[in-house]
Amino acid sequence: MTKLTRFPTREVDETLNLGETKLMQRLIPKWNKSAIASLSPVEITHLSCEELAEIIEEAGYLLPQPIDPARLRACNREILERLAHLARQCCRNRGY
């Protein structure tokens, strides 16, 4: 699966004295547009609903219609997969 790896958050947390690894995870984006563009359709079907929502949010401004993140979390898996495929296509069309 093509995903960007995160920094070693525990080591970073220890050196910065942040204490929580989740804080660093929130600061480092999990997906970028080139990673979204490189996903295969099979990889998209194997992602969790949370990951699908993250992909759609990251590529949100490239999509034809703006998507409200609060409404996105309420969507079922089928809709999330369709939107993730659309986000992937939008990223590819923009050259990512």
C-alpha cells in the first residue's frame, strides 16, 4: 500500500518533550496529493473509513463541489469509496 510514513513520533516526542504521540500525528499530515494520486483502486477498497475521509478532506479543494468534513464523517462506506476514487482522479488530473 502506498502511504507516506510518519516521522518516528515517539523519538520526536521525547526530544521535544511533548509527551503524547497523538499530538505529533496531528501535526504531520498522513496523506499528500501525490500519495493519493498513486493509490490503486484495490488499495482504496482496503482503506478504513477514517482513512477514506482523510483522503477526501486532503483533496477537497480539487473536487468539483466542496465537502463539509462533518457531513463526510456521517457518510457510509460506499459513498466514501466513490469520493476517494474521485479525489484520486482529481489529483491525477492536476499532475500530482
